[in-house]
Amino acid sequence: SCFPFNFLQEINENPRILPNLTLGFCIYDSYFTAKWTYQATMLLICTAGRLIPNYKCSTQKHLIAVIGGLDTQTSLHVATLLDIYKIPQVESMSFAVNSLPFPCLSFYNMTPRESLQYAGILSLLLHFGWTWIGTVVMDNDNGEQFLQMVVPVFSKSGVCFAFIEKIPEPALGSDIEDMVKKGAGIHDKIVESTANVLVANGESYSMAFYRFLPYLSEREHVANAPIGKVMIVTAQVELTSFVVQRNWNTDFLHGVLSFTIQSNNVPGFQEFLNTKNPSSPKGDGFIKPFWQQAFSCVFPDPLLGKVGGSMCTGNEKLECLPAIFFEMTLMGHSYNAYNAVHVVAHALHAISLSGMRNRGMVTRGGQTFPMPSFSFQLHHFLKSVSFNNSAGDMVSFNENGELVTGFDVINWIFSSNKSFQRVKVGRMDAQAAPGQAFIISPEAIAWNSWFNQPVSVCSESCNPGSVKKVKEGEPFCCYDCVPCPKGKISSKKDEKYPSKHQDFCIPKSVNFLSYEETLGIILTSSIILFCLITALVLGIFQKHHEMPIVKANNRHLTYAFLVSLLLCFLCTLLFIGQPHKVTCLLRQTAFGIIFSVAVSCVLTKTVMVVLAFRATKPGCKMRKWMGKRLANTLLLSCCLLQAGICLAWLATSPPFPDIDMHSVAEEIILECNEGSMMMFYCVLGYLGFLAMVSFMVAFLARKLPDSFNEAKFITFSMLVFCSVWLSFVPSYLSNKGKYLVTVEIFSILASSSGLLVCIFFPKCYIILLRPDNLELIWVAILCLVCLFVWQKRYFSTHFVFHFMISNVFLISSMFV
């Protein structure tokens, strides 16, 4: 792409590098084919112009190193031979070292790691929000590797591919008509695509083939139509043109964003170009062929005589050539070739300073190198080479043999007068901190006139209140916008909930039953009140423990019953406040075990009442069963079974603190997850079983003759107990958040107070007032029930209805 700068001349004339040593070079063309590449490599190794493998036919011409070509496949073919002889290959632009299927000693890449470039392209796409792109690559191994590395990474970051096209690779004897047909199909696919960004990858010469695309089409109305895409070009692709493309339209290339390896201006390069002409005494064999093609002229040939066409004068100016055909600056690939030559020279200089000079390479003063081990030793010095070139840039390799440098993002700007300018608009730094590697200046970019502001998405962003719905059979970037489901919004839905019209988010409030709120205060006050009443009843029974009504009901069993009721009231405090691990573990298990003790006491008292009346009959053998032993055995048996269920619950699937984000749209519910609902219902079921047994036994004994038949009160208390907990299940399932906890607290308080009031208030009334009837007791019980129903505003209507009907019915039936 640019006239070759005589890099070796600069080195040979520099007294500070390889003094008294002269470097030479040979150039071979690979013609982009494996056959020619292998032959050229063998000629380089054998030297002397003859193909005699493994023999040194000259004392002066020995291959020290190879500056690799721009084509990846060429470099790989060369490596298969150079690796045998341990001859290093310094790659000026190929990313071949990343493509090797086997470890190879000979590669030293003058390029940074390939993944850094792809990360830069991805950062560029995401910066501008370009998530819908097309890709064009050459149909070869390099293009396939590019797709394998890029497609998964880009897709993972939310970038979709509208199309992936492969341009046929040119080859000797290839069908030109078939290549044109394929190119026309690719052009039409690019033009008709809705993607406005085109990522192009290929070889150094690929741009010359891409420039054919605007002129190819299978449809007449599309031919010569502007492609209308933002083109992103990888560093492998250089701005090149065939001779026939010299005056072609450059609108296609205006605004291109190109990733290039970081470069700098080399002092003296402009002066070198200005001095070059075909008549230069130091000219080389490349000048005349280049001059004739560049200026479309011919030089007179004394043997052929007069030749048709304009004649070359040799006074033509290189700066007059179109910039797209010939650049006057050392950029990209040429800068890498310049650095590659200096890398080899500095490595040789390091060997010279180390004293490894002997024989094998003739120099100006007759000084030579030891050739058998010299090539192998050169690797060591190439790995450790580090210097500042004449442009002031540091040149060194990392542990993988890759150049320590980054990429520049260059904007191609073409003017109407065919002038061309490269503007640096960003960079991808290999040594920057994470998150700071990619830098871009959008205001410095000159976009093509096709765009006011480039946008490349398959589907526009959904407005607030709508959500994405992926189109069937299309990439995930293509979607329809549909209204959000009820209670949802197209935003983060974990800590916010949608407004009424689902067009913005409102922060959720944290929900749990707190001691500070009104409901928590009422429940806490009720718990304290019932605890004081229970303690008062227990005090009354202890003070009057010698009274017949106290003695007749097994004082120790009565005390155990009252203590268990007191603990039942206290355990409800575990349900109030923010859930923690300990409270979640204790609240249900403590409730289940303590309540089972209370109900077991009721069952034991009922059984003891029945046995007491049966034992009064003459000749009854049940008297021997009466006593504390039977009561204690029955009580412990019932309690231990419930304790076993609770221990199995804690061992298998214990409760734990949990957060419910979804049950209530406006709230984040802090709750205790029961772990295993089956075990929870097993605990409740066992309590219900004990209550039903107690009820049936008491019901059968309700008409036993006595002025004070405790079985009646136990029957009534069990009816209250069962009605409360039967109403609990539907209420528990129909509430959420703190109201669910409140329902359980209310059920515990209601059932516990029912047992306390129904069983102990009549006895306390007799102990304190000793009346002949108990109608006032029933009125007091009814008032207590109404007190609980008064709190209906905190519970579901379903629960209040069940509670009122069941309890009023029970009280009325007892009076009847």
C-alpha cells in the first residue's frame, strides 16, 4: 500500500546498531498459494538461488530471520518449514500465532493479542447501542476463526447478527463469473438488511475486493445503490486498491471506523519518498513496475522500440496520486514491518555484544557468526528484546511472543477532491485498568451523509408499560413490545412496583408485623393482658388450693394447664417483629409443643372426670387406675408424640427467614418460610386430633349427675377451640404478609383464652362468690367473644364471619 522504505539502509548507516556489520535481504512472492509459499521458503533457507535442502552453498548468504507476510495462511505455511530449522519468523501483521493448531517456536507477533481487538469492537458497538449488525469475512480459515471467536462473545453481550456473509477467496484458475455472482448476492443482502452496521474482517488485500460490492447486484434497481452502512474494519484489513479502482467512488468508504495497531510518524519517511524516482541511482527493482502502474505510463524499451501509451518521464510526483491508491504516511502494516526489521536488528546487536561472533556470516570486516547454533540462540534474544524506535515508541514482546501495544480507532474521511485523511477517534489500551481500556470520542467522528445519528437495532426500545416478546424464529434482538402483565413493568421488579398505568416504578415498602405499628401494639397489649389474667387465675388457685373444687380437679394438672396457657400467650410474641433465624425456628415448634401440652391437659382432665364418676359405682375396678400416675402418663404420652413431630420437622426441613417479592406487588414481605408445609399441617392436625378426642369424651360425659359438671365446660371450650382452628385454615391461605401472621396470633389468643375462660372462669366465680347459678359467667364469655370480633378490621371478612357464627351458635346452644 506504500512505497517500501529502505529500513535496512537506515540500520546499516546507524553506527550504534551492529557496527561493522551489514544486513541484506531477499524478497519472495507467495502469490497467496501454498505451493508457491513452500517453494519460496525453501529458496530462502537454501539461498544461493538453488533448491538444495540441508546444504549451505554460500559462505555469505545465510538466512537469519524471516519477516512474515500480511496473510495468515502464508505465515502458517512458512512456519511449518522454518520451525524445523528453528529459524524465527517475525510477523509484521498476521495474527497467525493465535491460529496455530500446534505449539510453534518460530512465531514472534508484531501485533497485540487478537482478543483485545474483538473486545474493542464489542465496546464500540455497545457504546453506540448497535446491537443489530452484519458481518462480512473472507471464505477461508481466518474468516472462520474470526466468526468462532466473535459470535459467541458478541451474542453473550446482547449483540445479534442480521447476516454473516463470506466473500470467496481469490485463487488461480477460479471461476470469475461465479465469484461475481456470489458478490452480487452479498451486496443485495447487505443493502436490504435493516442492520446499519457492517463489521468487515479479512486479509490485507480484502478491501480491494470489498470495493467491488457497490457495483454488483442481481437486481437492476439495487445496482450502484449506496450500501448505507457504518463499516467497522479490523486491523488485518488495510486500505488497498487495484489499479483499476484508482478513480472509483469513495462514498462507500467515507466514515469507516478502522481498528489499527498503534503507530507513529517515522522521521525521515517523507523525505525518503520525495527523493524516490525511477532514475534514482540508488533505486531498486521495484520502482519501475510500480511507477508504470501508479501513473499509467510506460518506460521506453530500447529492445522493443516505440511502445504504445503515454511515456513515463520520471518526474511524476507521488503526492499527486489519489490517497486511496497511495499514502504518503507510514501507517498500519508498513509501521509494523518497520518495527519487525528493527526487532531482528536489535536482537542481532544483543548477540554481538554478548561475544557470540565467530563464523558463518561474512561481514564487512570478515567477522562471522556460528551458524549451527546461531538461529536457535537468536530466539532467546528476540524474546527479551526491548527498545525505543526512531518514532519514540517502546517495542517489546510479552511472554506469549506478542507485541506489547494496543489498537487505535481510526475514522476514514474522504473529501470531494479525492483527498483522504485518517483521524484518530479512540483507542483500546492493552495495559489500562479494567473498565478504562476502551476510549472513544464520538464528537470527533465524521459520519457518512447517510446518517444523522447512526442507529442499528432490530427493534426499537419498548416504552414504559410494555415488555419485550421475542419474535419466533428470529434472533433475541428482534422482538415485539406488548403491554406488561398486571403488576409488572419493564424495569427491575424486585424492589419496585409499577404505577397504576404501569409507566414508572415506585419503591416497594418492607412489610412485617412490627411492635411499633398500631396492629402490633394492640396485639402486644392483648397478649400482656391475657398473661396477667392467666397469672391471676393461677394465683387464685394457689391461694385457695385447699378448697374442694380445686382439690377435685387434680391441682398439679391444673397448675400445669395454667402454666401451659401462660406460655401459649407468651409464644405469640415470637410472631411479632422482623423474622430472624432463631424466631423462625422457635415460633411454630414452640407453639405446637406448648399447645399440645395445654390440649393434653384438657384431655387428661376429661378422662379423669369420666373415670372419677365411673369409680363411684359399687364394685367398680377402676379405682385402682385413679391417681397421679395415670394422669402423668397420659399427659406425657400425648406431649412426647407432638415433640417428636416437631423434632422431625427441624431435622428434615426447618423453617427459615425468607423474602417474598411477588405475592404483593407493592411490598417486600419479610416472613418465615415454614420449610415443609406438610410438617406444619401435621402439627396442626395432631392438635386437632387431641381436641376432637377431648371433645368427644367430654360430650359423652356432659350429662353426668353433679351440681358442677366440669365436662360441660370442657365440651364448650373444645367447641370454641375447634371452631377457631377450623376457621384458621381458610383465613391462613387467603392472607399475605403481616395479616397472615396476625391471623395465627389471633387464633392462638382466641383458642387459648377460650380454654381459660370456659374452664377456669366458672371455677374462679365459685371460688370467689360461690353463687348458685352460672348465667353471669356465660354473659362474660359472650362479651369476651365480642371483644375479639371487634378487631375484625384487621382480618379477612371470611375469617370474622366464621368466628362470629360459630361462637354465637355455641353459646346459644349451651343456654338452650
